[in-house]
Amino acid sequence: MTVSLKFVLNWGNLMRTSKHPGRPLSSDWVETSQAAAQLGLTPRQLLKLRSQIFTAGKHYRVKNPTVPERQRRYLWHVARCEPLLSPLVAGNEQNS
């Protein structure tokens, strides 16, 4: 059985852009430090908010789920996180 190079390259592109669970994620998902910078937060603030306002699978995903929780790394979908943060930012501005 032979596999053409064209098939292999197309399969690689499909796997990089797939949005199905268990497959590599699209470029919409970024590391915690990059997401925090884009959202105007520190990485620590973003991680603290993770359990308070964000939903697993929609706003963030665990990059390495087999390690203990303290060692886990997360990927964030910034465009989905921004709408949840807007009311918080507006509320802080009114209180200042």
C-alpha cells in the first residue's frame, strides 16, 4: 500500500485546523500568557477567573489533562472570553 505525498500534506493541514475534540486545535486557541495579554489581565488573574466565569471546552481547554491539576496548562479562546470580561471591566471603571 502506498500513500501519496499530496494525501499526507492534505491530511496534515486538515489535522491542524480541525475543531473536533481530541484533534489539534485551530489558531483561535492560545496559551495562557498570550490570552492574558490580549485580554488585559495577568496570567494569574486569568487562571483565577477560569473557575469563576469561564466554561471548560468553550472558553478554555486543558492542554495536558493527564498531569496533576497544579501542573496543567490551558489553551484559551480569546474571542469567546472577551464578552464575559466586558461587564467586569465596565463595573470596575464605574467603581473607580
